[in-house]
Amino acid sequence: MTDAILTSASKPLETSDDRAAGRRQMAVRLVQERDDGLTVEDKAKLLMFFSSHPQDADMYIELNDETLRKLMIDQWIARL
């Protein structure tokens, strides 16, 4: 029991910055994996956009409707 307490006490708590970094990493992975009909240049633009707009990266992660996601991607890229 003492070992379990010591082990959990020695682990650093996850911060909101840690969670945000994880979400950005997930967005980067999804941009590469999803077939959104983007050129490599557009994928790069989208990743640059997400680096300064993390809330939009979160939205991208959650958008499962392909048509809506593509519409949002066009909007985000147009803002660059």
C-alpha cells in the first residue's frame, strides 16, 4: 500500500498545458492520416494555423462529418 502511495505521489500531475499539447499532437497526426483531399502545402498551412489556434485544432479533432470538416478546413486555410 505504501509503495502505491509513493508511486502515485511521485508522478507529476497532468496540467492543462500537457493536455493541450496532447491535443495538438493528435491534430497533427490526424491531418496526416485523414484523406481530406489536401495538398501537402495545404496540410502544412493547416498545421501552421492550428499552432496559433489550438481551439480550432480541437474542433478539427472532433469533426467526424467529412463534408463539414472539409468546409471548415477551407475556412481555416482562407484565414492565413
